[in-house]
Amino acid sequence: MANIKSQIKRNKQNEVRRLRNKAVRAELKTRVKVAVNAAETDADDREEASRAAIKRIDKAVTKGVIHKNAAARRKSRLAKHLAKAGAEA
């Protein structure tokens, strides 16, 4: 444990940010999973689910949780997966 006051504060801040980032990443994964499942089952709300997933990815970039290139990669993979599921249906 740190003895310096500023480092104690910094550790608290880092922990709060870590938990917030963890929650954002978890929701991101959930939204992507819902979008993929909606596309595979040919659900009515698949466009809405994919829009929500892309929105969350973009928001994570804005908040600094993931890198912009990682977001571009995730959106590309999601779009590719949705197109494949749409072509099969």
C-alpha cells in the first residue's frame, strides 16, 4: 500500500475507472452477442440490435475504453457476420 497521499488517491481513482471500464466492456460484448443472435435467428429487431451494438462500440471509443482501431475492427467483424447471416437466410 502506498504511503504518499497523492498515490493513495490515484489508486482509488484507478479502481473506480477499472470498474467502469469493465462494465462498459461487458455491456459491449452483450450488445454484440444480442445482435449476432438476432441476425442468426432472423429476428425482427436485428437492425435495432446491430444499431445498438455499433452505438455502444462508438461510445466506448469516445469514453476512451477501447482504441478507435479496435472499434473499427469490431464493427467490421460485426457487419461481416450480419451480412453472412442475412445472405444465408
